[in-house]
Amino acid sequence: MTAIEIRNLTKRFGDVTALAGFDLSVLRGSIFGFLGPNGAGKTTTLRIMAGLARATAGRVVIEGVEVGRGARPPIGYLPDTPGFYGWMTAREFLSYIARLHGLSDPPIDATLERVGLADVGSKRVGGFSRGMKQRLGLAQALLPQPRVLLLDEPVSALDPAGRKAMLDIMGELRGEMTVFFSTHILGDAERVCDEIGIINRGRLVIQARRDDLLARFARPAFEIELAPDEAPRLAALAERLDATGWIERAALDGTRLRVTARDLDRARREALAMLADLPVVRFEMLGATLEDIFLSLTQQADAQPEVVR
Amino acid sequence: MMRVFGVQLRKELTELWRTRKLIIVLAVLTGFGLMSPILAKITPDLIESLGEGQMEGVVITIPEPTQKDAIDQLIKNISQFGLLLAVLMSFGAIAGERERGQAALMFAHPLPREVFVAAKFAAQAIMFAAGLALGALGAYIYTAILFNAPPLGRYLALIGLMYVWLLCLIALSLLASTLGRSMGSAGGLAFVLIVALLLAGTFTNLAPGKLLEWGRAIAIRSDDSPARWRALAVTVGVAALAFAASCAVLRRQEID
């Protein structure tokens, strides 16, 4: 039940290798987050998938259709900065897209409603804000009801409310269509994705289900918070912890102390004992965040790709 | 393919209308069409009045203007302003859409790139056909009023040859628009191509510019210029080649 199959995808621009030949597959109906730092190759990958650029080697198959071999795969695509015809209204633009696809009864109003543009459907796109254009970009990608939605940095230009709305829409699409989106906003990927691929310097560093990834990279860390006026005692605690052999790092931040342990079991037992006479407000074991995993993996420049299923 | 072409042509024509390009082309070509016979009529009087009192004792003899002068004026105006309009209206048509990110959005939809080019060319061709028709009609009416009506068939042959010449310019500008990576480079390239085309007229009778000489000779029943069928074939060939090259280049191009 694979919706997207990428094999040995390679792209070179002269001497520069943008994509170094990676494999990736995406399950049908899932939401796949494609993460990577700037210049990692995310947009190049998406452009190849959308048929706007050609791979130097390798192939992309979307819903059984090989990209760039004549037939058009059933995709909807939103580039990172979509360009519209400013003289058209939003409704006119969607109507034009519907006619290109030969749709007899296009759900234009429903689509505008879905992306939150119902009130401005008759306004010229030239007057739209960047966030509104991003929503219209999503609308034009959704209108033909594609089986695979390709979104390049769909939330990066949006304010927090706009991001939430966009992510909510993407979440609603789970199971309805396959969503493949690139982002460098890790919190968004963590929030909405079923599966995650991390790319760095044109290489796929890891591909895994989000929950597996977070569990696999769980850190041996905990955070202690004391009452606001107990900062000096917390500093003393940090020094005592540093002196033990089972602490890797104790980082103080006001009345909070973040502790990374070498031996988590021992840390749990002994740290709790050391807190016995302190006014503890909070003691929390910390899970890994996608940000930690992302930074850890992208800093290993030559790591071998890994697929966790 | 034809359905998508229809959709795209409708979009292009609507764009020309909404962005006022259509109005500009119609107004300029109609204006120069109307002005041509009037200018031909009043030019001797203007020169005479300017010369009065300037050079005592010198008598300026200017022949009475004729229908031929009106047609010469029309050819001169259309060849200058028609050329300018044809280049200005089409050099940014494709480069601009690529630069503004519209092409990246549209080519992910079922819009074949050759249809995209064909619709652009067809829309420009329709716009210039309308502009030239109005300008030619205005010029014909005023020529008939101020002088005498040129033979209609011969006059239409002149306008037809002018139109083929304009289509060749549009096709070359669209090719420049496809090849240029930005609006600026497309404009520069269009300028180079058009200058090369105009210069070719001084070296060979096969150049597209010779169509205007031929058209003039037909319209005024002159024997100065023989039939230039080969120039017509070259002009149509250059336009067709430029169009085919635009399609081929755009099909191979990677869109940012």
C-alpha cells in the first residue's frame, strides 16, 4: 500500500550534488513529514516529484505512475511561494484550475470554505496577504481531489493561527489522501505527521514512524523545578549532581535544572533521594523532542540512511 | 489537448483584457491607423507654414499629397509602433510567469507546456489581429475621405502581409521570453533577435521586412518591388521555427 516510491533519487547541478541518491517510500493515506535544514534538498525533491525538475538518476513513482514518463501522476502540489494571477479572484482561479482538470461539478465553494477563504472568494488575489495566498495554494492543490498532496513548506510563511489552521486541515486529510510535506518547523511535523523522513546534504538520514522515532531517541534526561525563591539551593544541588559519576550534564535555568544522566536508573534512585529536603515544584522525566533528534541526526554528516519500520 | 487549449486561451484573453493590454494595443494601432492619412494630408501644409518667413525669397514646392502618401504613412507607423507593441506585449509573457512563480504552480496541473506557449501566441495573435483590423479600417475610411479609397483587395493584401510580419515578431519575442531566465534577460534577447531580423532586411530580399515593401507595392500598384513569395515563406518559416523552439525549450526547462 505504497503511495510514493523513491529509488536512488539523484540530482546534480553541475558539480554540486543536491540529492545524493536516496530511497524513500510513503504509505498510502499517511501524513509524511520531510524534514531537513535549509539547502538539504527538500524543495529539489518536491520539484522532481511534481514534474517541474528532472532527476539526474533514479525514479519517483506516485500511485503507480512514474514521474516524467508521460502520464501525469494524481498529485496536488503547493510550491513554497505560490505565484497567482493577481487579476483573478480566488473563485475565478479555482474555476480555471477546475476547467484545466475537466471537472464538471467542481467543489469550489466547499474548498474555499475548507481553507477558510469563503468570505474572500470574490476578492482579487492581488490583494491577498501571504497567508491567504498559502491557503489558496492549498485550495488549488486540493480541488482536483488528488490521491497524493505534495506541499513544500506549507506553514513556514504563516502566523501561529494560520499555521494551526493549515495543520488542522492537513490532519483532517489523514486517510483521505497521502500528504507529503516538507518543513523545517519541527514542532509542526511532530504534531501532525504519522511518519518522518529527515534529509541532510541530499542524503536521507532516517525514515521512521514518528512515535518510533521519538521512543527510539528518548533521552536519559529529567527536569527539576524548585519554588521561585530557592535558586541558591538549586545551584547547590547542581554542583552536588555534577560531582556524582552518573551525571553527564546539569544545566541550570533560573529555578529549573535540566539533568542529563549517564545512568538513568541510578539517576532516578539517587536524584530523588537528594531532593528529599528540597521544596520541589516539579520533577519530570523528559522525552526526546523531534528537535533533539533532528539536530543529533543532521549533525552526523555522513550517517548511513536508516529506515525504521 | 484542444479542451485545455480552449481553457488556456480563454485565460490569456481575459488576462489581456483585465490587465488593459488589449485596450492599449487597440488604442495605439487604431490611433495610428486613423492618424496616418490625416498626417499625410496635413504634412505639406505643416511644412509650408513652418517655412513661411524663415527663408525669404525661397519657394518651397511640395507636391499635393496622394493616397500613396497615406499608405506610406500607415506602413511607417505600423512598422514602428506595431513592432514596439509586439515586443513589449510578448517578451515577458513566459519569463514573467516563471519569475513570479505562476509557472511552477500551473505546470503541476494538467497543462502541457506546448499548450501554454500556443495559447500565449494565439492570444497575442488575436489581440494584434483586432488592433490591426481596427487601425486598418480607420486608415481606409480616412484615406477614402481625404484622398480616394484604395482598391480593397490590394489594401487587404498589404494588411495581411503586415500581420504576418507582426506574427513573426511575436513568435520571436515569445522565444526570447522562453529562453530568458528573467524578464530582463528575455527583454534583452528579444531586442537582439528583432534587431537581427531588421538588419537582415538590408542584406537579403528574403528577410521578413521585405513583406512590407511588397505590401506597399501591391497597395499602390507600383512596380518598385516584385512579389516576395520567398520572403513570405521565410517569414512564416521563422515564426513557425520560433514557436516550435519555444515549445521544445519550455518542455525541457526546469521550473523554479
